[in-house]
Amino acid sequence: MSKPIERWEREHGNFVRLLDLIDDWSERFRAGEPVEYELLREVMYYMTHYPDRYHHPLEDAVFDYLAGRHREFLAPVAELGKQHREIGELGKALVEDLDAIVGGAVVSRAAVVGDAENYSALMRTHMKLEETMLFPAIAEHCTDADWEAALSRVGDGVDPMFGDAVEQRYETVLREIANQVGCDCETGTPKR
Ligand SMILES: [Fe+2]
Ligand SMILES: [Fe+2]
């Protein structure tokens, strides 16, 4: 079953671009340079509204089918499910803190930056684990019917940043990605 793997790997690539923004942003903060909290808030808002709602839950659903038939995958599936919960909780806390900062509340900037760095590190480790341990097994053992069943369980969300229609709130993030990777456009598509 290659359809979800191709989609998930493409999405992982998109998420890495956002994690690169988080890391650059936190480096600027640590260097004492001015940073825009709004940018990080939009990145984290996306992470909690697309990956946390659709990408990871679809993975959980397909991982379940795999572990149900091949019990040797029970432990890694349980670990990845635990990471999905941790990623969701940390992301939600970050959005709340960033909302508070942007709204003018007194929140420890250093603590928020530390949380953002932890979030980026966890997501990177998590995606690597999925790509090395489970995606090849899913390609081998799961079927198109599993994917259709997962989609009907979870629902198929529209990606509001990297999909066909970009939500206005994400345009600044995409421009920032375009600046970073050096592309001709404002869609975040790098030069080839
Ligand atoms: Fe995941
Ligand atoms: Fe993933």
C-alpha cells in the first residue's frame, strides 16, 4: 500500500520545513535578536489543527491494523501512539502560551522557547521512527482497504497551509519558508 506512505512522507517534508522555522526562530531568540511571536503561533496553530487532527490520527488507525495482524509491531505502535499524545499536549500548551504572549500577558519567554525546542526535537525523532520502523511494514502488510477504513474512521482533512487553498492566516508562514529555502514563489515550493 503506497498511497498513504507517499502522502505521509510528503507531509513529513512539510512539517520539517516548519520545524526548521521553529529552530531558526529559537536560535534568534537565544542570540538576543528580536523575534515575532505571531509567526511561531501560526506554525503551532497549524500543527495542532492539521497534523494533530488528521495526520497522526490516520497513522494511528493504520498502525492499529498493522499491529492487529502482526503482533511484533504492538510495542512500536504503542510508543508512537504515546508520542502522538505527547506531541498533541505540548502543541496545545504552546498555542495557549503564544496566544497569551501575543495578547500581552506576562509569560516566561524562555520557558516557551524551551518548549518549542522540545516540540521540534520530539517531532523530528517521532517522524524518523515512523519512517524507519513502520512505514516499510505498512507498505508491505496493509491494503488499500485498510487505508479506506482509516479514512472513514478519522475523516480526511484539508491541509490549510500546504493544500490547494491556503488559509490567509498561513500566508506569512509560507512567505517565511520561501525566504528560507530561496524560492521564486510564495507557496513554499523550493527551486529545483
Ligand atoms: Fe505521527
Ligand atoms: Fe507521521
